[in-house]
Amino acid sequence: MLSPRDNLLETLKIDGKPDRLVNMWEPFELVPDPCMMFDMGGPRERGKDSRDAWGTLIIWPEDSPGGMPHVTDTEKVCPEITEWRDYVKVPDIAAGVKDNPMWEMCRKERDRIHAEGKLYMNIAPTGVYERLHFLMGFEDMLVNYLLEPEAMQELCEVIGDYRAEYFRLLCENCKPDIVLSHDDWGSKHALFVSPETWREFIKPQYEKCYKVLKDNGVIIMHHSDSFCEPIIRDMVDVGIDIWQGAIPENDIVRLSAEAKGEITMMGGCDMSILDLADSTEEVIRKETRRCCEDYGKLGHFIPSFTYGGPGDVIYKHVDPIMYDEIAKYNQETYGISTNPRK
């Protein structure tokens, strides 16, 4: 039986030979790092407001599962895109994380995780597209692509450079095996912008910043729990190894055939029927099993919930059942069962 780490690595290879389906987040262990903490503006707490490194107000109401940007007319960091240089103060992330004692903790954790046969993972929240609407709001962002493309391109370049520096610092200081990079690019049924607009403004930034990770041998897991069908080949182009958050509204079967093993999709479960206070074990097992049966034989697929990190389900009874059902599927189909939650 392959270790969780080796089974994942075989799943990623075009001609790999995994011996079972990867069981959600089993091969990975996520460790907080100085770049993440700097970018977020420090730890966030339920019931408290904060600001990230770029100055965006983040609110986290008591009844909300997480913090969200609060961009109003009086709270916009960038109220006028043509004057973005006057408003946007690009954080000096290199100075902000220099000599941070967390780096040593990260390196020790990496050694421990490797000794346990798993992959050390760091997370990079708030990608290029999300940063734009964090700074100016969704409506202004969409309008500015059309009315002020030159200024938007300039700001995109600056954000892309910042993200490339973020990744350089991770590689230099703690050498992650895998980086989970967040940037939601669409809704459940469409991209937020046309594929052409995405290719003009967003794709070049990921070609640049993901090259840093590729050059350092880092596996790229990109989170976008949205409809990304029109840009699947572009996702391959920029170097994404795992598309985490592949919701079933995408034609996963067709996309798998088009990708030809060059990208692994992770997700497939319909969380709108699973992550509920009253979701039953029967419903959770049925949908998880459907995901395994519909997509598992495609290869280059990891059945999972589609949210952006391990343990991110809202209702905590859900993912233990999902892990267990995938383990049962693996036992029945491949004669191998591993369940990291037991």
C-alpha cells in the first residue's frame, strides 16, 4: 500500500499509478506561516473587526463562519482607479516577515510532517482577482476593467509582483512541498468576467507568480470553488497541479478528458446538500459515494468537499462521514482503506 504522500504524488503524474483515491486532505498538513499572518494583518477572531496588510476592513460577525471584506463607499481603499498610486500602499512583505520566529517553527513542523510521510503545506489567501475587489469593491472592479484598463493593468501587475514576492519568501524560508493558493474566479455557473478579460488581466499575474513556485519544485494547489470550465487549459498553462474546489456544476468528466492528466481536480461533492445543520448521515454518504463513482475512475481526481482548506465545513458532523465513506469506497473498489479521521 502506498503512503498517503506517495499515493497523492502518483495521482498527480500523467502516467501515475495510485493504488486508491486520495481521501480528501489526508496527505497534507497545513501550517500557518509569517507570510500568511502578515498578509491577513494578524490573527482574526470571531466577533472582531480587523484590517489586512493592504488596509481592507475585514468583519467577522459572531454568526458568520469566517471573516469577509467590508467594502463600502467610506471604506474603499481605492475609490478612484486612475489615482490608485495615491490610495494603495503596497505592503513591504519582505520587511514584514524578516527574522520572524515563526519561520523556525515552520521548518521544525516541515521536518515532523515529512517524518510522518505527509506533505507540508502553506496557504496563500486573497489572490490577484480577490485583492482587486477587496480594494475597491466588486462593482467598481467590474466597471474598471472596461473603462480604465490601463490603470487596472498597472494595479494587477503590482498585486502580481507582491504575490510573487510572497511565494519567493515561502520558498526561501521554509521550502513548502505544496502551496494552497486562493483566488475565486467565478460563481457556481459562470466566471465573474469573460474568459478574454481574465486572460488579459489575471492570467499574466499567475504565469509570473506561479513560476516562482514551479522553479522551486512546489506543488501548486489553486482554490476556486466556482465554474472554471472556460479556462481549464489556461489553468494548466499557469502551472496549477491541483484545482481544489471543482464544484459539480462543472462538467468534470469532460474537463478531465480535455486536461489529459495535466491537472488534478479536487472536489466534486455538492456541499449545498451536505453542509447543513440537518444533513443526515444517509445523505452525506450518498452524495460522497456518487462523487467517487462518477469521477473516481477518471484518474487525476480527489473526492472532497469544495471549500478552501482542511476542516472548513461549517457543520462539523459532515466531514468525518465523508472521510469514512471515501475509505469504504476505497476498500470496496481497491481493497485498501485509510481514514485519517480514525
